[in-house]
Amino acid sequence: MQLLHFADLHLGIENYGRLDPATGLHSRLLDFRRCLAAIFDDAIERNVDAVLFAGDLYRTPAPNPTWQREFSVQLRRLHKAEIPIVLVVGNHDTPAAFGRATSVDVFNALDLTGTHVVRTPRLFTLPTRSGPLQVAGLPWPTRHYLRTDEAYRQLPQEDLLREISRLCARQIRDFADSLDPALPAILVGHIAASGAVFSGSERTALIGADPTLLTSDLANPCFDYVALGHVHRHQDLNPGGRPAVVYSGSVERVDFGEERETKGFCVISITHAAGERSTTYEFIQTPARPFLTFDVDATGTEDPTTLVLAAITGAELAHAVVRIRYTTDVGQRLDTNVIRQALDEAQAHHVAGITPTIVVKERQRRSSIPQDADTGLALDRYIDNRPELEPHRESLRRYAQKLEQDLAMDDFGGI
């Protein structure tokens, strides 16, 4: 049996781009659509038994018609290939108000053959070409459902998150207890695991705000594979163990916090031999748009523009989202027009910013001059505060003495 696992499509993100004149669509929407098409291309080419989507289909729970159309066009390709798909509801699919439809409920309402939406936790058997597959679906554990229960309504936020985590862990154990050990079984969930490594952009937004599960709760040996969504960095939380507990990661870069991450999806193979099942998986990259950051230290130079040009020369800038961060001394100037022209000639897709950090040199402590100081002492203190005058100290002293003498003679003559 061969399965495909992906998550966190976030169709509708339109940052760091521009309108495409050929389609009228935002170029970043086209990026996400291209990655989705690549995933379904692979699913159809391999003729997989099922596609497992672990949540966050759109950017918001109220997708506009254009986003819905773009996903529906790709979904229709799977239907034509007779490949079933499981859609687990993620936090971005879930509306803020209790009772409202999620962004994927429409597929349930249409009762599309081969499309299975998991809006609440449930265990079901999915028919596939290679035989039945047990699917345990765990959607995003929204607080709304517990808030409607009198027993949980007054709980503080921290206690509520802890209770949600406990209920999710118990739900997984209940799923495991209900499985038929003779059939392959997959857990598909949109959940935060305490052992996961978050992307830079996610870290501050998620930690402390989400209910989290221990890897030991997720890695129940009754499952052959655990397909997760919600964390954008691809990772296996149970490397070498059974089952693999895998975040496929997001399919396209959302922002610079994911600049150095490889984006893609997973293909899972479950084999049955000598009375035992074994599972392997492969991570496959999507054609995600590159993001590049150039950090240039231009302090101590009179020409920061040349240094920045040298930093970007030879880099693979074509079709990339680029940002430049440079450090300069006070008074230095960068010719941003020259830099933008160079990036344009290199066919960079978008310039996210050319941002300076100004370094203020520490001012030397100035020598104080007493109010009753004579001319010689006042001059010495003045030269102490002006190091460039040090070579002329003696000659300035002579002139000062002569000036003092001339003033004294003038005063005497006036008397």
C-alpha cells in the first residue's frame, strides 16, 4: 500500500509578490498552486492508494472564491484518477465562532466520492485499491467545543489547554484500542507536539498558545504511521522507531522564518510479508520559491553600495524573494536604486527590503575646562578634546602666549 501525506498548504497567502499580468492572480498564489499541482502530479503518477492531508488548506477559514477554485481544480484531478483523499481540519480551517462551517465543510456537503472530511475525531475504514486502510482522524482541538460544556467553561486558559491535551491523548488511546490489528492503520492529525522544532516565524506565535501532546502519546505502536500537520518544518519525532511520527511540513515557504527549510511532502509504503507489516517513507521536495537574506557589514567603509553589490554578485537570485540587511556608520549612504537595478537584472522575483542598521560611534569623554582656568590650561583642555590638533599643540601655545601678552599690553596702555 502506498500513501501520500502533505499538510499546511495555506492557499491564499499573498506576501512578497505581485500581480501576474498573464493570469490576473497574485504571483504567490501561483507559487502555492504550483506546489499543490506538483504533489498531485506525484500522487497520480505513482497511482497512490490514498492522499492524506493533515490540515490548514487555506490561509483563513473564509477562503475567497478564487482560492476555492484553485483547490477544486486540483482536487478534480484526484477524482478522475480515482484516488481518495482524507482532509483533516486544521486551525486555519476553523472559524473563531462556534457553530460556523469550516473552510472544508463544503466537500462534506457535496458528498464527493472519495473525499473524506474529518471535522471531529473519528475512526473509519477507507477502501483502497490495495485493501482497507484504517484512518484515525484527529482535527485541530478547538477550545470552542469545551467552552460549551459547563464543566470547562470557567477554566483558566492554561488549565483548559492542559485538559484539551489530556483529552486528545485519551482519544488516541481509544482509537488504538478499537483498531483491527490485521489491517494497516494511520493516525492523521493537526496538532502541536511538544517535541517539535518550530520554524522561526511560528515559534513565538505557537509556544504557550496551543494544546500540545507528548511524542509518546502520538507514537502508539498500534499505528503504522502518524501523519501530522500544523508545524511547518519537516521532521520525524520518532526517528528509527515504530511508528514514524512525521510532520510533512508546509508545501511552500510562508516567510523568511522558513528560508532555510526544505519544503515538500511524504510518500509512505506499507508492506505485508511473513505475517508482519513494515512501513517506510520518503520525503520529496516541492518546487518552493527560494528566499534569500544577505547580511552585509559596511562599517568602516566609504562605499557601502560596492560592498552590497559584491555580496549579491554570483548568487542564484533568479526567481528568489530577496532581502538585504546592511550595517553602516553614521553618515554613510547606500544607493538603493543601484542595488534594486542589480537585483532586477538578476531576475529576483521580489525585493522584500533593503534595511540599514546605523552604528553610532561611541563619543569620547570630553575634558572639562574649569571656569577660572587661565589661557594656557583652557587651550590644553581644548586640544585634549580635539585629537587632530595634537601635532600643533606647541605652536598653538606660543600663539596663545603672544596673544595674552598683547592683550596685557593693551590693557596697560589703556590705564
